[in-house]
Amino acid sequence: DELISQIAAGEVVERPASVVRELVDNALDAGASQITVRLLGGGIRGITVEDDGAGIPESELPLALKRHATSKIRDLHELESVHSLGFRGEALAAIASVSDFSVTSRTTDAAHATRLDARSGELRPAARTVGTTVEVRELFFNTPARRKFLKTEATEQAHCVETLRRQALAHPGVAFSLWSEGMRLEHWRAASADQRLQDVLGDDFLLTSRAFAWEVPSLRVQGRLGLPEAARSRADHQYLYVNGRFVRDRTLAHALRSAFDDVLHGQRQPTYFVRIDIEPEQVDVNVHPTKIEVRFRDSRGLHQQLRRLAVEALATSQA
Ligand code: ADP
Ligand code: MG
């Protein structure tokens, strides 16, 4: 079972940034309003994620580390309409199988927090306020082949920062802090969506981008498209979300790129922030272990719609 977990870990946990993504998703699912991420050695030596969410009851702590144990969906039918970021129940088990792992948690009705050390399985009373702290040390210490594939600490840290940036953009109402080696690198206070865009992507993007929004009962598409005079347009500033999840989607990326090409003729790499909120039944998020890809029921329709909206928004800005 240990081996199976380690193999599964290969699909979910590629590098420190994958751990950050999974732990922060869990904190968001737990309703946290403040999330703190602490890195050591670019996340290779240590990743700690603290939240003030609902916590895990002591009796459920061991279960949280079991493979395919999730509190978020109860049956296959619910998989058709997932509202949480997590639902596969794989992440904690996978991460714990390739690191030195502990989780400390407290619910509102508990007299104290409880810490579970994954290696020993030992449960101990601990001190903390309501919420959860997950500590991951020495990622891949027991899978040297995988550890060898990690890049420098600086590169791994940059991936962690980018991952957190993606999550922060989608959840402006949640405050995020990021620390590295005891120094605070980022702090994004709880804010409006526009304020969060400004805090994370800079004044430039907010001031020069064009906003658009469109909505029917089953679908809402909204976003901001960066204009070419905002010279700092970068390929890695393309943020696309489906139901609060950062995704890569070729069809939608194409819709946006072709709109930019049409209206602005050959801008290099468009910068954009686009979020699509769609009925969960209209999208399958269970296509990829890391959930970075999704499948739409009507991807052609969505392509047309998004392209039309983007062309309109960009054309208005030309006038
Ligand atoms: P999933 O998120 O797919 O359910 P995970 O392996 O990421 O699976 O987490 C397993 C379970 O542990 C979750 O379903 C949840 O009940 C609990 N859990 C994990 N992290 C947290 C957290 N930060 N706060 C509250 N509960 C958590
Ligand atoms: Mg999860």
C-alpha cells in the first residue's frame, strides 16, 4: 500500500509547488479566511500551510491520510457536481507517502488541537487555535530518483510563488501570506476581486486592461484582457479559471489568442485573467490527477462565446 501510495504520489505530487497547491486547496475547501504558507529550501526542505478553517475532528485525522478518503463527496453521483476544489481524497495520502509529514488540527468544539505524525501514526494533544497546520518536510526523501528531478531551490520556490498567486487571484476574499526562510515574501490582504488583481499582478494590469462580463443562468464569463501597451505582457500571466480552479485549456486559450490576433494583430503574448463559472454538470473536472485540465460538455459553444466577448472588449478599447 505504501508503494501504491508512492506511485500515486507521482501523479499528484511532481514538485513542492504541487504540495502547495493541494494543501492550499484543502485550506480553501475548509473555508479558511487566512492562509499562511512557509517554505524552507524552496519548499524542498519544508512546506508548512496554516489555515483558520473548520479543522479536522480528532477522530477523523487518521482517515484524512488514507488513500481515497475524502469528506467532500459521498458517492459517484456527486462527482457529477463537485463544488469543492478537492474530491479525490488522494493528496494527503500521496504527500505523506513521500515526505516527513504531520498534521495538527482543531475544530471549534475541541478542547485542544491534535497532532498526527504520519510516520509513527502517533496522535498527541497540541496547541493551536481553530484550523489546520500541515507540515511537509524533506519532500521525496524516500524516492531519491524523484528528488533528483527537482530543480534548484530558487526555481522550485518560484513555482511555489506562482502557484499561490494563481490561487490568490481566484479567492480575493481570503488573505494569503507567503514566507521563505522566515522572511515574508508576499502578503495579500482580503480584498475585492479588482483590488486582488492589482495586488497580485500590479497596477499596470488593472489600469490598462479591459474588463468584460457576460452571464446567463447556467454560465458566467468574466475577466480582464491586458492591452499591448502594457508592455509587460507575459506568457505566464495567463490566468484562466473554471469554477474557481486554475486550469489549462487549449480551446479557451485559443479563443482568447485568436481574439487578440484579430483585433490587435500579432500582439506577442496576451495577458489575461478570465474566470468561467459554469454549472458543475457542464464540466468534468476529473480528467487529470492534478485537475489542471477539464472537459466541457459544449466546448465549441464556450469557445465561440469567449471569443466573441474578447473581440468585443478589445475592439471597444481600440476606439
Ligand atoms: P480531498 O481534498 O480530495 O478530499 P485530501 O487528501 O486533500 O483529499 O484531504 C483528505 C481530507 O482531509 C479532506 O477530504 C478533508 O476532510 C480533510 N482535510 C485536509 N486538509 C484539510 C484542512 N486544511 N482543513 C480541514 N480539513 C482538511
Ligand atoms: Mg485536497
